[in-house]
Amino acid sequence: MRSSIQSSVYEDWEIARDHQNQPIPYPKIKYHVQTHDKAIIYLGTTGTESQRRDIWGRLATSEDKPTSYELCLQVTAKTDYPAYSWLNQVVMVARAMMTEDMLVYDAYQLE
């Protein structure tokens, strides 16, 4: 399915938990996407960021941002569009990669 973020209205935050004296970030992101056929789908993602410790300080500042990093995510989808109602019942995981100018998701349905 091809889609794009519907608007600039979204929620994006992160909780850091300590693991062996190293903060491990757990991002939570909520937003709406619009499919090629104009259906609106709510997506919620949560997971862990799989990076080295030095990346986090660089991400927190506006200077010297890394050009890419990856996330491992659980995805929740909700929609009332009949063609995509099957998304309401599936379990999905995703691997996301942030590049210099966009976030790219590869999401998979678990069976």
C-alpha cells in the first residue's frame, strides 16, 4: 500500500529507559496517512531505536544530526474505510529508517 502523511498534525514522543547504565529510547508516534485512493488511516507506532549510544546526543541537538538511523516498531492501524477494514484486526511490525529528509517504513503483517 502506498500512502503519505495526511497533515503536519501528529504526536511524536519518546520515553528513555535505563538498561545497563545506557538509556534505551522507546518512541511513540501517532499520525494519519492518506492512501492513493483517498482513504484515511490512523497509524500508531511504538518500539525501540536500534542505535549506538552516541547517536542519541546528536539527535537531541540541532547540530551534527546523523543522516540515518533505524527503528523497530509495532504498528496499530485503525480505519472505517471498507477496503482497508482488515487493518483493524491485524498484528503488524515495521522496520523504519530515517534518512536525511524522510522516514521510510517497511511494515509486515504477522500471521
